[in-house]
Amino acid sequence: MLHKPAVQAFICQAHKKSFAAKHTVIHAGDEPHSLYLILEGSISVVLEDHEGREVVLAYLNPGEFFGEMGLFPEHNLRSAVVRTRTQALVAEFSYHNFRRFVRDYPDIMFELSGQMACRLRDLNQRVANLAFMDVAGRLTHALLELSKKPDAVPHPSGIVVRISRQELARHVGCSREMAGRVLKKLKNDGFVHSQGRNILIYRNGQNGSSMMHAAA
């Protein structure tokens, strides 16, 4: 995606910014001024309530935009927190300049709208999971989805996902303790091996069955 002509032009004309891990790039309630494209690193999009509790809406990786809602006049303030998970490099484009940029590179809107459609589809799936799955099913499904992300690391026995118990809990909508119990059961059942933030998802499971069955 980063190699497409319109995206390359976006990157060339944008202002580059580097952020350390766990840096808040966007605060909820901020006035929106810019669109961002991730060039390096991983970023989380989070909703917070008035008590400081959080739920993760999405994890974003290189080639993905964020801050796009502010392009639409009815979205006067930022609604979510955007925070780096790792050290990250992003390309920033003011909305004013982006609207002029689109006249020369209209294909960029297909990239942006395509990503928005994918995120809506993913959120629809998560709403369905909340309605129809228990915590174990939601957590298993979340791990399987995270294993498909670009920052997942291939392993001879499967694939490694880096995520803490707290992040998992925020992702599936449960307590940290519940996430830990479900992860322990998956480990005892031979589907995963966990050490710190590293979770190895076995390709076929130590018992020969796929973790897909655990999500059912």
C-alpha cells in the first residue's frame, strides 16, 4: 500500500513526525486539524469513559490512516485516543492541504474510504462477538485476528503476538483477571504458550487441533 503512487505523493508532501512508544498522538476532545498515515510502528485507537476505563477499537500498522473523521464537518472534536504501542513514524497532512492534494491525486480517497469500510466491517464483527460469544470466544477470536497483523512474528511452531493481559482485556471488553484466566486455559489446552507479553499461537495446537475450535 505504501508503494502506490498516490500514497507515495502523500508521504513526500506530508510532515514526518516520530513518536516514542506509549505516546498519545491524539486526545479525545482535541480539535481536529490533520490526517495521519503510519509509516513505521504500531498504534492503538482507544475509547475512554469518565472513570478512565478503556476499550480498544483498533490496532493500526504501517500503511493505515488515522484522524480521518475530522475531515467531515459534523465531527468537530476528536472522539478517541490514539496512542503509539511502539516507537512510530507517521506522515501528517493538514486537512486544508489534503483537500487540495485530493484534486491532483483522487485515488487517495479510494485508499482512505477502503480502510474506513474495513474498520466498519471489523467493528461490526466485534459487536456480533460481544452479543454472541462469551469472553473465552472473544479473546480467542481476538488472538486469531492479531496473528494476521503485520507486526505478528512468524515462529517455527506458529506465530507470536506481542500483547499484555491488560491490552487483551481492553480489546475484548473484560477484566485483566478474566483475560489471564482464559489465556491460562488456552495454554493448558495446548493452543498457546505465553511468556510476558509474547503469546505464541501454535499452528495446529499441541493436541493436534486448531485454535479455531476454541473460538467456536
